[in-house]
Amino acid sequence: MESRKRQSDTAVIVPQQQRQQQQAMQFSNTTPSTRSRLRVRIKRFHGVAKWTWNAGSEDEVCGICQSPFEGVAPGAKYPGDECPVVFGKCGHAFHLQCVATWLNSQRTTCPYCRQEWEFGQSSDQRRVSEQNP
Amino acid sequence: MAASGRLNKELAEVGKDDKTSGVKAVAVTPGNLRELKGTILGPEGTCYEGGVFEIDITIPKQYPFEPPKMKFTTKIWHPNISSQTGAICLDILKDQWSPALTIKTALLSLQALMCSPEPGDPQDAEVAKMYLSDRKKFDSTAKFWTESYAQPVNEDDAITRVCEMGFDRDSAKAALEKHGWDESAAVNQLLGGL
């Protein structure tokens, strides 16, 4: 049989009598053998993507609200672009909303290192990785 | 509301290793995260060793952008803590506060302050003066205050003593808890309720 990548989105008819065999093959996690006459085509697949901010390790939290960077800061409704992570020139990262509230309370320093806070480069912080089902 | 997620997390965190860190904080009334009671064990090797010091913690609305308000409710003889009111002079509880600090780190800072007083920046001038001029007298006074005011209450013993006066266990316990394990205040309440 022709081996296909599972991401293939080709729609197909799978003959009834072959289904069981096909499932058995999938469950046993065998690589499709080239000798098999079974023709597997994926009719439907469910894509899952995952994103994280490129700010330290994945389980790191914002030092101000203590929520994950991927989570929502108080005052923001949705994670992601609505609640971006920003970096200071000192290299410390916080949710934009969190550090903005801090700087609005007449403070000018980084909550971590107490250096004068200056916004640093914020380009390309986001890393998108795709995962197959 | 905004900070309650963080507060919940913080309280869970501070309870995790309270045995080893020597500090803990719990809500005074369940469900109200704005009024907390902190406890610091007197650091070993200091005049406060063996004492249990209680701290009133009030979390302001703007927390963590404003520092928690902390004050000793246990009397303590220390240059940076008022011997009269329990008010604390510590920079991180004032202008040096940072939202990256937590209730736990603030309590740990207080514990560190107990280890190394800063008589140059006193809260209680009289205590600071004694610390600088007569260190022996300071040490013995601080120890005496620890022994007099900061002794842990054995709750079971207190309940038993109140029970011996003819009250049932449940109401004795409730009255003691309400009055911070002050036996005479608890008995007064129980008598008033008769």
C-alpha cells in the first residue's frame, strides 16, 4: 500500500471490510507496510496548534500577577495578543498590563532588578509550534 | 478582585513549607483574603528564639502594586519595631516595595530583620538607643519580652483550663479562638453569655 502522511487531507472512501484492519493497524501503532494492499486515506483530521510566549521556560509566570505568561493578566480579557508579554532592556519580562499598572503608580523601576525600566525589543517574541493530532 | 487570584496562590504557596521557612500566613476569616494573620518563628541564635510572633497583615486594594500593611501584634523588643504599637520600619514595606515581592518574601524579610536589626534607621528610638549603648541590656530585655509575650499557646491546655471552669468544650474553644487564645477574655465572654 501507499504510505501516506497522517496530515494528508485527502478525503476518501474506506471500504467497510477494511476498516477493522485499518483500525487494528492504527492501534497497534505499526508503520504501514508497503506489502499491505490496504489503502488508507484520512477523511478528516483535527489540527491542534499550540503557542507560547518566547519568554523563558514554559511554566514561568509573570512576576507581577503570578499568572502564566500565556494566561491573562488582571484587566485583560483574552490571552495572546490582547495580553502581550513585554521585555525591559534589563531582560525581565512581564505582561504589558501588569508592568504598565506598576509604571503608572509613579514607579519607574523594574520590579525584579530595580533598574530604571525601559522597554526593550519586543519583536518576534512569539513562537508557534504545530502539533499533529 | 484583580489580585485575588494571586492572593489565593500566595496563600497556598506560603503554607507549603511553613515548617521549614518558619513563616506562615492564613486568612483571619475564611473567604476574606484582605485580612491575614502572619506568624514568624523567632530565628535561632537570636534573642527571639523560641518565640512565636504574630503579625497583622492587611492587603490594600492596589496590591501587588502597593505593599501589604504589616504590624506586629505580639510585643517585641527590636530597634525597628515599635515596642508600643508594633509598627515596623522596613524599606520594602514602604518605598522599596516591588510587585515581584510576595507576602511570604515580606515575612521572610521581617525574619531577617529580626536577625539583624538596623539601629541607624529606628522605629523605636528608645530601643535603638539601648541597642547601641548597652547591648547586654538590650539582649536580656529582648529575651525577656520573647519569654513574656511571644510564647506559643498550647491550645489544648487552654481549652482544658477554660473547661475546668464549667464550660463545655465547643463553646470554650469558640470563645478562645475569637479572643486570640486570651483565656480571661474568653471566660468573660462565656460568663456574659450566661
